[in-house]
Amino acid sequence: MIFSFILGVRYDQQMVGGNLMDFDFGKNNKVNRVLNLIRKNYVDSVNVDSLENLAIGEILDHLDPHSIYLPPTQAKKQSESLEGNFEGIGIEYYLLSDTIFITSVRPSGPSEKAGLLKGDKIIAVNGEALTGKGLLAYNLVNKLKGKRGSAVEVSVLRYGSNTPRSFSIVRDQITVSSIDIAYMINPETAFVKISKFDVRTEEDFANELSKLEKKGMKNLILDLRGNGGGYLSAATGMADQFLRDNELIVYTKGLHEPRTDYRATNYGIFENGKLAILIDEHTASASEIVAGAVQDLDRGHIIGRRSYGKGLVQEQFAFEDGSAMNLTVARYFTPSGRSIQKSYDRGSAEYKQDLLNRFNKGEFSIEDTLKQDSDHKAFKTSKGREVFSGCGITPDYFIPIDTSYLTEFYRKVNENNLLLEFTYRFLINNKQPVKYRSSDDFQRYFNVSNDVIGKFVSFAKEKGVDYSPGDITRSTPKLKKEIKALMARYYFKEEGFHKVLNSSDRMVGKALELFTAAQ
């Protein structure tokens, strides 16, 4: 896993399965006839497979923005992402320009069993030095991943030694939890962040809730910011933990798909506690199902900024060559009956620009007030509050994006991922024993000094990023916070990282304020 501070959103699909046997792609198909004529008669050599992919993509472009064609490598990558496991050696690393820095070693995983340590630098794989093209992330992943039971030789440099050490690592199945972090933010309030809804989410979430309840959880902050979605079943399984028996979570319907209702059971672990869900403009698809159900049924507070607005359900159909087509087969509707899918009438290009357009209009800084019109029809929650269709999920409590630190200097630093590179280089060159016993102590007592910021500014300048004194002054608090969070992640994993960020997070603060007011 390569960490990145560059924000993005994954529009993962909600349903998978099926094949193309139901479709007629025989010799009489006009597209195939054209491709065959080109193959047999065209004046020059042509990659007909590429033309075929272009033809499929062009057809899907005329449907909706989420019906897409996936080449074999993309189809495999999406499948691995949503299946929650892969075969590898069990490390997390950061790819510096001249070294592979191991930032985490999975407990009881293949690398830990072989003797690798956090902080080791990988310099060769199977005797091949990782220089030049060998350092490309794609090549490195292909070298380290492999069939379960197969072995890979890695050479590493350990801090304080110039002599390489060699380790033989036997690859194994690596299971990745879909829960980014779950911890008690105070004696009665838990914080859980989830970045996607994969095949393991329902089970992982239920297990984490059980653990948190034993620790005294009475309130829950569920962070779905940046969560681009995933499996529909994972979303309904999560919502079931909050809702009472037989309450409607969501229903789906399409021209060829009859209405299907998804209802809660009586097995929910957290049906009575106080709940707040954090969303933003990158919260999409399955995440919006959970937030929409909680909002429509007045089960909890929705805090943040208006979500992405994806209310289409895809089914995946596989081709024999490993490629696949994600085809929209239905729309989903929240319990009140609203579709949250935003309009794509102006085409895919305009659709993809929607978030940028919303930012430029100032929507992320000033509360978005949607009026009842042909695009945004009004619906009622169970308690009679007004909500709207066709626009994603509008939060109950709006929290504007923080722009106080945004300068040209910060923008360039972020675009070039320099905070990560600087922090890990700093850790490589200044490795010392951890002075703090816990992530709480680190959060309370560790501070990034002005001297470190000065070194970072010099580092950024070496990388070609110019600055003004005013930019540095304005961006310094944010730079300190992010460097501290990255160091906390290195020493105390995700819990340390999120404790640093949450200490000044305005959405988290609003949730805690609402819980206190309710008490």
C-alpha cells in the first residue's frame, strides 16, 4: 500500500456477478463484422483488440457515467480491492525516489516470520537491484506479489548498518480489513472510519461494534468521508446494525429489474445508541445508502458536506479474456422514496467536472441550499423533515471545508506528495526510539518544531517548489499537523494517525457537541 495525501474518490461498483452468455456477440453482430473486415482487408497492421475495446467503451459512454468497460488488469484490480485479500508478503511501504522504505510489517505475516522490520529499506528483489525502472510501483508490486507458497528473496539495509541482509519470504494469503480504524475517542464515544464496502465489511463492522460495546460505547461517530462505495450487501449489512427489525433500508428498481426491498433484521448491535455519520463530497454510492437510510428514518445525525450523488446499481459481466463490463441495471431509492443520483443529462465530461464546479461555486464553503424544482423534488423523513432527491445526501449539519491553510505553496507540495516523502526521509535519517508509550501520549505531548518546518521548506525548494514568507506562515499549522499525523501512523499505526487528525477535526467536534447536548 502506498500512502498518499492526494484526495480522490473510488467509484467502486455495488453488485458483481453474471456473464456475457446472455448477449449476442456472434458473427452476425455488426460491430464484429466491421472488426473482421478490418482484420482481413485493412491496408496496414492494426491491433483489432484495441479497436474492439474502443468500440465497447464508445457504446457505454452513451449510457451513463458508471457503465464502464474494464480491461483485464483493471478488472482484476477491482476484484482484489473488493474481495479484501490478495497473495503477497504482508508489508506496507513508501516508494521514495531511491529506496523502498517499509512503514509497517503485518503481525504474524510472511515478512514478520522471515525477520523483516519496520524501517528496513528494500534494495533488491530476487537479486535484481531496485534502481531506475525497477523502482516503478507497478514493477515492484509485481515482484513482491505472487502465488501463495512461492518464495521471494529480498535484500534490505537496516538502520545503522551498511551491510545488506537477505531474507527468503514465503508468500501467503493476506487478508485486509475493510475497517480503517475503530477506537474509543472518549470513555463513551467510539470513532470508526471505513473507506470502502467490500466483501468483509459487514462481518468486520459487526465484530468491531461488539468490541467497542465491551469498552463502554454509547455513542458512535461513523466516518464515511472519501468512501466511494462498494457492495450493496455490505451497505445494507452495516445499516442493519443501526435500524430496528423490518425497517426499510433501501430498495432497487430498473426496467428489467423488479423492485427489491432491503430491510433491517432484529440482529442489530447498535440500534439504540447515539449515532453521527460524517460525509463529504467524496462520499458515494454504498456510503450514501447508509447515510440516506439513517437520515430518512431520523436514526442519527448526518454531518459534513453534500455527498457525491451516485444512485445507480451496477452488475459486472465477465469476458473470457479477463476483462469485464460494469453495466447499470437499476437505481436505488432511500426509505422515503428519493433517488440521490445526480443528473448526467449533459454527458460524462460535464458529470466528471461536477465536484470541481461545486467547489468553484463556493458550495464547499457556504451551505448548499437546494430549492424544490424539477431536478430536486422534496420528500419527508419519518419525523417530517424535508429532504431532496437528485442531489446526493445533504447533511443535517453543514461543516465548510477549511481553506485557511490553502496557499500556492501548499497546493504544489500536495500535488507532488512532498509531505510524505519528507516525513519518511526524516524518519530514515533520524531514527530514534519512541519516547512515548502510547498514541495518546504522542498526541498530547509531541509537537513538530519550527526547525522541522524550516527543513521541510528547504526540502520543497530543492524539489522546485517556490514560496513566499506569507504562504509559509499561513500553511505552517497544517504542515505541522500532517507531519505529526504521518509520524504517529509510523509509530502507532492508524490509531495514532487518526487521533492526531481528529483532535482538531470540526466534523468530529460537531458530533461530540451533539452527543453532549443530547445527554
